[in-house]
Amino acid sequence: MIHSKKLTAILGSCALVTAVGVMPTAVAANDAGQHQPPVIEAQAEEQFDDATIDAFAAAQMRVAEIRALYAAQFEAAETDEERMQVSEEATEEMIAAVEATPDITLEEYDAVIQAANDDPALVERINEAIANLST
């Protein structure tokens, strides 16, 4: 499936959201051989404009809502097969939510997550955007 490379980032991004916003977390590389050098803060500032960060925040909030909705179903699943089915359904819904968010692509969403893992200033920008959307 074409989206399979983004599933880890989508699901990993759910761990970014906490009660106070986004916190950096390790997200598995999309491909085993794919290593990128850490993004320095100046590059991230140039790479992601405010509109992209705002769109990311909106998508991230929706992804977190979806994850919360499916968490109980996942915990209630009795078999690995049932858990896999719930996980697949949740993932597809998360991908659809990101794709439905204006002004951001799935690839841009993934890029923001990857950059946020190494950039506290970017995390702060994301937290501010989420806070602005929450008020």
C-alpha cells in the first residue's frame, strides 16, 4: 500500500500529543536504510512556514481524537487478529484525517514529525499552534 511508509509516522505522532501539547518522541525510520542528518533549528524555521505548522496542528489534533476513539477498542480486543484489525482501521482513519486537512500533505505531516524529534524550537511552535486552535 502506498501509505504504508507513513503509517509509522502517523501512529508515532499520536505519542507526541500530551495534555500540554506536543513533546518530541522517537519515531521509527520509514525505511531501514533511510537515515537523515538531524535538522538544525534554522533549517526547520525555514522549512516549515506558519501555515504549515497551523495545518499540522489541526491534523495532529484530529489524529489524537481518532487515536483516543480507537484506544478502548484496541484494549478490548481479545486476539492479536482483532487488535490488528482495530489498528488498521484507526490508521486508515488517521491517514484520511491528515489528507482531509487543508494546506498540508501526508508527506509534509511526516516531515514535521521527523523534524520535531530533533528540534525543540519546532516543538514549541507546534505547541503554540495547538494552543491557539484549542482556545
